[in-house]
Amino acid sequence: MNDADLPVGEVWNNIYAAFFQQLNLNQGSHLYTDGWLYDYGRQPEQELQFITYLRNRTPVSAWGVRPRLQFLMLMLFKAGTEAFRVFNQNYRALGAGENFLPCEHRLTDLLADAIATASGYDVAPFIQLCGLPVDAFTREQIAAQAVKPVWPLYDLLPEREWESARQQLGLDSFVWLVENAELAALNKTGTLTLTLNIEQPEQLYGRPLTLHDNAGNTYTLPVNDSTLTLTTLPIGIYHLTLPKGRSQKYRPDADYVVIREGENALTVNFTRLQDSAAHNEQLTFLGYGDMPFARLVVDYEARQLVLDINNATPHSYFANTLYASITVLTASGEKVFERKMNGTNCATGKTIVPFSDHYHLYLYHAEPGRLKGLPGELALISPAKYQLLRIDNEGLYHFTLNNDPAADLLKIFNLRADAIRACPSLMAQPYAACKNDLRLMLSHIEEPTRSALMRASADVLPADNDEPGEGIGKGVTLHLRGQGAREFCQLAYDNRQQRITITTRAGQPHPYYTATYSTLTVTDASGGVIYSRHYDGITNYPVDSDTVALQAGMYIELFHDEPYRCSAVNETTGQNVTLKKHNRWRVALDGLEVDSPEQTEEKSTSDAATLYGDKFTWQLLGEEDNDFANMEMDLGAKQLTFTARPVTPHSAFTTEYAAVTVYNTRGTVIYRQSIKGSVQLGGYRDACGLEEEYTIEVFHAEGGGRSVIRNPLNGESWPQPQRVIWQVTARGLQRLTAD
């Protein structure tokens, strides 16, 4: 029994002795006075040492033999002998396989799986508490089986209560593992403040979050803010099931939460995923007795190589002699990393090396039969002492074996898919991370195989992959403006309270409009009008406010004859929401969904000949997109402001690079700027009048994305050609000519 993370030499055989002594010395206190596990009567010292190891985060490999056995027996005493029997049966079945590699099967994964299957307990959180890893798929598979998570009693209570709680629960020790149903007798509760740290909160919004212990306690609430609070939770440990993104997938860094008496806080960090660790590959270096002493993981999710050397004496027969080595080369052959490992006095520790596609790995092992590639189903290692591999987008390519990384990736995909299908409870999980892994792996598979695989694997792929709409979130605030960009109404949609508040400002919306300027209507699912508000442009309205209760399935319809004067902001994302003349949204549980044909069919105005609004900015960019000048056009104030910055516009243009000319209604030039590309500008600002029917002529030698008109109110932009003339109108700008 070999394991790099959990050394079990002189430990594993004592499991049987510990079970024997538990059975035969359990009368009175003989187990603790005469038993080897507690050092013949030194139980308090042994337990204090165990707790100290956990608090100091001492690696298990540095623990003594007794604490390591105590770690194992805490789980096995809780689970019973049947769980250990199942573990042994499972391990023998694996060992009988033709391609069995002991280093491919982590001991903690096998133990956690056997205990969950045989006893219904989830010990994975406890294993992680002790600083040992449990594979993400194993954790998720166990949690899906409705098993009960367990946790050491002492870590849930202040030290002054350890002994009384132990006696009340009838336990032999306060370090023993307990489930929440046992803890109910203590009648203690806590609160939880849960903070979700994610760059795109709309990817989670409205989706359910669940805490459950499979012992009668389940708490579900929608994700409607970045901070959520749960009160009156019985103390203990809970599985934490989180949404993991829609169009963009994320990996949360927590899948369980511990509740202690009083206030508890947990921040869950969500890592944006562009790739999946599910197709990581690993090269394991074995030494004397086939004990792993080093492993090199190709982590595709993090785009890094992780080298972990855990044994200073890989092989004593190779004393102070090169036993193995790893060299990392760029695609062009430049050496970026090298590590030599002697048989003795080998430096230990973990090293991380970022990589890019087509990096090369040059490996050496004096005993090539002891270099293993994982997953074991792939052919990654030749029988030679030296190996040369290339990191491709799909996986590792071995120059001697001439394997096909694309075929290897397809094999991993199918193995992962079959593993999910073998667990019906995992299949039923809508936010399973293992399903997201498969979806991410698909991006590396070429067509037409990808499409065929998507159809064949629909049952094991995530179903919720849509891009969240602009209105998804906790609320949207709309500012309806009229003449002079003056706000005449604010609409505040609150999804959490399921209501919309309509606040009317005093005054006229727009005196040029003698009839309807804007309307708002709220209807129920069958079309019945719940609320209606009408604004004429010329009418003077008093200040007032209305609040309308909403529910899913209702519709909000908004008309505004000059939508370019308005703005709408999503309160969750901070992003602008698109507004048209006619807008129709459906009220959903997670926000507002666009339900208007006009909104989806109206033509884009990126090349518009007519621009509506009171204010525009014309940005002039030069070499490397430096912003060398801009014009602020305030049509309401009837003024153009030209600002130049102290930079050289473009060193490659020795003649005129840009020019701005303003003409009055008679065609007379009232303002002009001519700018050479290679001459540095002085920082200055000019202004001139800008009346209706004035024209503005702009030349830019490059045009396009370096000569852009922007509406600062709603963020719309319009790239311009090399030479163009615009005229000021009563409602904005009208293009006259363009080259």
C-alpha cells in the first residue's frame, strides 16, 4: 500500500490491531489505558498532539505513526468494519486489473468512497481538514449520494465545552467525528454570512444555493446578491451546493461549510474557467520499492506545470548519482526550467512553471519502468530512459510513440462521461462541476466530432448554458430624459422585492411634443392592464411616485420617442441595458427578459446617417491608439470644445494627419484646426459656437476606429471615414457627405 500524500508504512497493518483492541479492550477504559493507539494511557496527550497538528497545518507526512493511525481510525471507527471490508474488496478488484497502477489511485479517494458506500458518511471534509487532497470528482460523487458529512466535535465548540459535550453525546473522545443529527442534542445554532466573490454575478443570479446535511436539515435560497445571510442554523457541517455559471463556467473554492455557535462567515471565490482540469495528465516518478517520490502534473486549467518532489531519498542505490531529471523547453527550444534529482539528498518541494502550447518536456529516469504516465489508459511513456514530449492543445504528444493527443482527449472525455452515467444521483445534479468539465473539454475537439459528441453526450452535459440577458440581476434603474437631457421620470425595478417604482420629476418632458412622448404599461400574463402611465411632452407634471407590485409572468412595456436621451443600468452588473423606442420585458424570477420583437429586430445604427441626442464626443486617436484630441459637442449649450493633448499624433505622418473645420449657416469658416502627424501638440483647449444647421467637417488620415463619434449617455459609438461632414439639427446630427 503506497501513497505519496499519506505514508502508511508501519501504520496500515496496525489498523487491524486497532480494530482488535477496540473490540477486546472496550470494557471500562482498558482501550485507553492498555491500548497501543493511545500510547497505554496517554489519551489526552495523543489527542492534544493530533489537534495541534491540524491547527498548525502540519503535513500528514510529518506526523508520527500513532497520529496517522489515529487519523485513519477516527474515520473507520465511525464507519465500522464493513466500510474497511468494502475498501479492501474494491482495492483487490482494482489490483486485479491488467493495467493497474497503484500510483493512479489516491488512498484518500478510495477510503472516502468506500466509507460513503458502506456507511453513508462523507469523510471527505475531514480528510481535507487534515490537509490531504480528495479528488474533485470523488467529492462531488459522494456528496450526490445523500450521505451525511461528519466533522470532529472539538472543532465545533469552544474548549471549555468539549468535555461536557462529549459526555452529553456519549462519545469516547471529543475528537471523534459526529454528524449533525447527533449534534442536535446540544441545541446550539449559528448564523452564516455567505459572500460570493465572482466577476460576473449575473452568471449566478436567480439560481438556487443549497445547504444540506442529509440528516433532516436543508436550506435553499436564490442567489440574489453578493452577500447572503442564513439564520438559526443548527451547528455542524453541511454540504454546500452552488450554481457554477451559465454561459461562463466557474469553479467555487468551497463545497461544504462548518457552522459553529454564534456568527459564521464564509467567502466563496469563483475562478473563471477557460479549460478543465479533468483532462490533466501526470507523470509519476517511482523510486525504491515503487514508492512515488515526484510527480509532474500538466494542469490545463491553470496552464501550468506543477512539480512536487516529496522524498529526499528516491533510491538509496543511486547515492549522490543522477536518478531522474526534468527539463522544460519553449516551442523554440529555449530552456525555461530544469530539475535534477539524485537518488539521495534530493531537494524536495513544489515548483510551478507556466506553460504555453507546444512547450516541450525532456525527461530522464534511470529506471524507465518506474516512470508512469496518467491516466493509465493513455500511452504516454516509452521504455527508454529519455522521453521527449510536447504539450499540445489536446494533450501530450510523445515523439517516439507518435500518439494522437486528439484521440487521447476523446478517450478521456468518454471515460469521464461513463463515470457520470454510472452515478444516477450525480446525473441528476443540475450544477455538477463534472458536467462543466466535459463542456470545457469540447472546446479542444474539432468539428464534426465535436457536434456529434455534443448530441451523444447531451445527458451528461450542463443544460444551463445561455448568456444571461441584460436585465438579469437584482434590479434595473431607468432614467427617462427629455429636452436638454433633463430627467422627467425614473423607473426603479427591484427584482428582490418584485416591484417597480415610478418617480415623476416636476416639469415638462419636452415642450416640442404636443402629444405622447413616453408611456409605461404593466400587464399581467393574460394581457390585463395592471398599471399605465402616459407622458405628453408639453404638459407640466407635478412630483409624484407610484409603486407597482410585480410577479413572474407579468410584462413591462415602455415607449419613448427619443430613446437616445435615456439610459438604463443593471444594478448587478453595472452595465447599460439597451433601450429602443418600443421596449417589452417579461418579469422572470431572475430579472427582466427581453420579450419585444422590435428590440431584437431593430437595425443597428453603427453606420447611422442620423444621430439623436444633445451631447456627443468625437474622439481622434493616433499612433498606438493614443488619444491626441477630442471634440465635445454640446448641442443644448450650443458649443463645441476642442481639446488637444501634449503628444505626437503619429510619427509616420509628416503632413496633415487630422483637421476639423466648423462652418456657419452661410458657409463661412468659424473655426479650424489642422494637425500634422509628426509634430508634437501643445496641450490646449478651444471653444466655438455651434448653432442649428452649422456643419462640422472632419478629416482623419486613417479614419475608422481612430475617428469615432460617441454618445456619452448610452455608450453607443460610430466609427467615421477619412473625411465626413455632419450638420447640427434640432434633434442631433445629420450626416451630409462621407468619403
